[in-house]
Amino acid sequence: MSIARGSLNELETQYLLAKELGFCALDDSYSEMIERLFALVNGLRNSLNAQR
């Protein structure tokens, strides 16, 4: 799971840089999608930990 979280962190960083540099729209839907993905990965991790 840490690889997935690391990849999401990298995606978030790249998105924030692109947004800051004006390469993408100032739309917050991408931020919301990234946050939703973090929640899904955390939920999956918690579920797998509970099964152990």
C-alpha cells in the first residue's frame, strides 16, 4: 500500500506544480479526485489490516 500512497503523493505534487505554473486549469476537481483516491487506498489498507 505504501507504493500506492507514494504514487498518489507524487501525482499530487505534479498536479500542484502544473497548476502553479499555469499548465492546467484552476479547477479543483483534480484535487478532489486525488483526495478521494487517498481515502480509497486508506480504506483498502485498513480493511486488509483488519483481516490479518
